[in-house]
Amino acid sequence: MDARNPTGVKPSPAIESFRPGDTVTVNVKIREGERERIQAFRGDVLIGRYNRGDTPAPGATFVVRRISYGVGVERIFPYCSPMIESVKLVRKGKVRRARLYYLRGLTGRAARIKERRGLLQAAGAEAAATPAEVQPASDTGPVEMAPEPAEGAATVATTPDVQPATEAAAPKQ
């Protein structure tokens, strides 16, 4: 027990780190009579952030919003609720505010959030594009390369057939 969380209640370990603007899928336990099932709620985080190492306050919540049949639906989830089975990060959003209330008034294309790409992801894409680690397709033996031309030998470049100009372009006076 600590000063931040006097009740000792902790969030589920299956909650991934997220912040406002991210698209998350919240798996919630729904009780119907004696039966219990899991229902997924996918949407954009309007308010709240979660870092794996931090323990949120016992009453702390986050808000997830989605559009369902043309109607905006928002749900408020407490971090420490036993009804939350997991929170999975689907897409990282690039926003410049901590509270995205302005999305309530936007529809369609205006309500879209750009995707945030990390530095490691961008660097990994460039490294994969370099042909430094290209392996031969077959393991039958060494790959034979064409011999390089000797120094001073003329190299012939293949170009598409181009008809030479019949008249010299003379400047007009």
C-alpha cells in the first residue's frame, strides 16, 4: 500500500500503454444473468493515459469514443476496474492536446487522427530497404557474377532506339 493507491487495488496487467489520440480495443466483461461474456469496445482515447510502470489513482478513468451507426458513443472506463479484462493498442495517434473534446463536434474526414510513427519504426523501415544483407535465393553454391570489363575497354549502354534529328537546331534570328 502506498500514498498514491491507499486501497491496494491495481490495474490489470493486460493493459498496454496508451495516450490520448490512440485507438484502443477495450475488452470488457459483461454479465447477463448468470452468464459472463467478453465484449470488445474499439475507439479513440479522448482523455487519459496509461504507462505500464505507473500506478494510477484508484478513481482514475479514461474515455474511449467511437462512431456507431452515425452516432458518437463514449464510454468511461476506470483503470482499476475488475470488469476490464484487457486494453490493446491498435494504432498510435498523433495529437497535440491532452483532452480531445473537439472530436465531438467533427464528423467524417475531419474527425480523423493522423498516425504517429516512432523513430525506431522509421529507422527499421530504412534498414530493411538497404540491400546490404541480400542472400542468394538458392543454397546450391556460390553465385557466379559476370566478369567486370577491363580498364580502358568501352562499355556499351543499351538504350531504346532513338531516331537522330535530321535537321540541326539552329537559333532563329
